[in-house]
Amino acid sequence: MEKVVSNEVWVMGDLRNEKFLDLSLRALAKARDLAGSFSGKAGVVLFDVLEEKPANATGLAPVAAEPAIRKCLAHGADKVYLIEQKGLTLHGADVCAFALAEAVEERRPALVLFALTEFGREMAAISARLCNAGLISDCQNLRVENGRIIGTCPAWGGEIMAEITYSHTHEPGFATIQPNLFSAVEAKADPGEIIRISVAGSGKMRRAKLLSLSPEPLDEKKLEEAKVVVVGGAGLGDMEGFGLVRELAAAVGGEVGATRPPVLEHWVEEERLIGQTGKTVKPDLLFSIGTSGAVQYTAGIADAKTIVAVNRDPHASIFQVADLGIVADAKTFLPLLTARIKQSVMRELADVLSEDRGAVSGKGRFGEKIRSLREGHNWTVEALAKATGQTPEFVEQVESDEMSPPVSFLVSLSGALGIDSGTFLHKEEKAAIRDQRAKAFYKRTTNYSYETLTPGAENSHLRAFMVTIESQHAHKPVEYKHEGEEFIFVMEGDLEFTLGGKVHVLKEGESIHFNSDIPHKLKSLSNDPTRCLVMLYTV
């Protein structure tokens, strides 16, 4: 008598950890869709491990069968098949495949789905061979049409997309699918059915011996789950060029991805491959840098919400799928983009601090801002001191608000941290710059302030400031130095200027020009504030 194929679509439930179980639940969503096309049922196959459970040292953290059953039913499984067999192990794909094949021969589902993992690939291949059945590998999609199941998958090394079909009414079929193309859905009101299956097994089933396990850390952020992904392609030229992708990813808090050429050249790990033969990602924002836009790659990024592409070829195929296209050489453009993003991040941090400390006047605000900027850059006090040409003691005094740093220190600081001096402005002052293009004003403490006369010239060698120093009773002079030259012109008041240990007294209308590598400090000698025009030339 001819065997009859049921109208069920099964999913192999991977219980090695919660992450893998989630991938199975995503595959279940597709199984429900397919089964609904021919009024069928969606089932999940779980393995009840009766012995040889992996130790915690493996890092696999296996999911117990009972909680897994509840999750499967909650996510729409009509049936949960629990296979019981002595000797089953979660990490033995060959053992599980023999048990699954026996269950498939007995129950005859129309299709068995496997999440596209190394474990799933191995199980699917062995199971299909044992059942003498067809296997559709690496499916991007599956659909039912005219009584046939059609799988869309890459072929010829990803050069083309092929459609492979078979009739689900004659023999069971097997398929591996990209689970991240689907979302798990909790949509089941009915209780579902739990069916326990005991299999006899075979003396030939253990053909591979597990020697060791090297599982990925479960707490590590995964490429497939990232909200921001930066993908590098062959257009980056070499490993050094690909390093620019890593820098951009670090600046935006994203994950690094790659097309096939960088993987083949060993610029990046194979686990970072995106595309038909790699991983599928669905980030909110994806940067595609130096990628041509081949179909085998774009299939893996098709569900990204926003795609920003950078390529020097204006006719590159990647621009056809990008939301924003930038025609530029990646090696020139990426450092500029990364620097700008770092500036923005630092400004946001400064704004947050300004808001948090808004109720606190003067003392205590500026030093904390400097400290937070330094820590946000992962720098020590010693590193910041070296970068700004100061001593660690000087930086510590600034951060503790024991002294008011001069404007040249802010210039050195902005250069060292890769930010502009606008970082130190209040939100209201920044708004004035944006909306009115007014001169930016910042008051560091109650005794020292400056007005920049050259807004937008943060990257220029020459900058000018109007410096106001409060009366002699309120100001503690600070000695400092920096590369370049400096010019000071006294507009109002009397200024005590110390250069290399020698004291100069400058009256209104007098000036001094000097090498700013020499330690120097300013002090007001007036009972009223002293105002000076300060021009800095930095290397």
C-alpha cells in the first residue's frame, strides 16, 4: 500500500540554548504560514534528553523540554512531538538525525524545517539522506503554489537565485531556512497537542565522535540582532581599509559585517559574512561601504529599515537598494564621517551633563564635564595630560574644579579628543549659533569666560577669542602651555602676564606675542574685569 504524506509541516526545535530555541520559533512562524496554505498543521519536534546531558562547562545552557513545550505552544504550534530515546544528546547531530528520520518515516510530514545553523545544516543533510528525501538548502523563502512547495535559494555560489520545487503530497521534504527573515509570533489561543514518540534507534547511528565544544558566548551581541550594522566590501582595498569599517562601527555602537571578498582575504572573520550564503540582518540602520551590490549580498540586507551606501562608482548596483547613496572614495570619506559622529556623541554627552547639572551654578559643573568626556573616550588622566601637554596634577585640578583652565587648554582638549570647542557650550548657546549664527559664548566658571570670534573654525590653525578675567580677588591664575603661537591684546583693564617665570604688566591697548610652548599664565590686576583679545595659532 502506498504511503500517504500528512498535511503537517514540522520544525526541528533546537534546545541547546535560548538563542537557538528562538531561531526555531522564528522558523515555526513560517511553518504555520506554509501549513495554512493547504489546511495543514504546524508541529515542532523536540528531543527529550534522557542521559549524557551537556555539562554547564560547555556553555550551551540547554533548555529543558517542559518550558520549551510551553513556548512552542504559545507561538502557534498545533502539535509538539517529544522524541524519547536512550542515548540522545543535544550536541550529537548524527544521533538526533537518526531519531528524527525514524519519526519522519512513521508520521510522514509534508515538510521538515531546520533553522540555518551549523547544527541545523548537519541534521537536515543526514535526516534527508536517511529518509531518501529531497533537501532544499539555505532557503530565503518558501511558498506553496498549485500543490507544490517552492523554495527560493542561492545557487552557483550565490551568483543566481534558484527556485526548487517538489510535491508535498508524495514524499516528505526537508529544508533549511534563514530564520532571521521571519519573526516569532505569539498567536495561539488553542492549547495544542503534545505527542510523545519513542524511537528504537540503530546500532549504526553514532558515526561521529564529539571531541570538544567551543560555543559562542551567549551574552555577546550578535550580528543578526544588531540595530546598527556597518558592512565592508572589496572596495576598501585591504585590511587597513577595512579597519575604517571597524572604527565607524565602534563610533555608532554597531556591529561589523562583510561581503564575501573581505572574508576570503581574511580581513574579517567568516562569522561576519552577510548574504545568501551568510547571515541575514534586519537593522534599523545599515552602512554599506565599498560594496558593489551583488544580488547574493543584497538578499541578506533587504529588510534593513535604512541603508546608507558609499561607493566611488556612481553606477554601482548598491545604489538601487540604498535609501541614501554617497559617491565617494571610502578611504577618504569614512574618516571624516567617523570623526563627525564622534563629535556628535561627545556633544550629546556634554548636553546631558549640562542638563543634569543645570541646577548647580558655577563650581562643580565644568570639571565633571571634562571628566565625563575623558572617560567617554576611555582615556586615563595621564593619557589626557600627555595629549594636551599638561601634567596629570593639572588635569586632576581641572576635573575637581580647583582651578579654571584657560582657553588654550580647551583648544588642546578639543584637538586631543577629536571634538570641537562647541562641545563645551550650553544648549541655549548652541541654538543661538545654529539659528542666529551669533558668536558663541561660554562661561567656564564665575571668574573666567571667553567668546569665540571665529565660530566654525575648529579645524583651522588660527582662532580668535575675547577673554574676560574677573577681578584680582576672584581669580586664581593657572600656568599652561600648548603648541604654536599666541597673541594677546588688552582691551580693558590691567593684565598680569607671566611668561617662563618672567612677569609682564600689560595696560589697556598693550599687547604681547610669544611662543605658546613656554609656560604662561594670566591674572587680572584690576578691580573690574579685564578683557583681552586672544589669538591662537596651533600646529
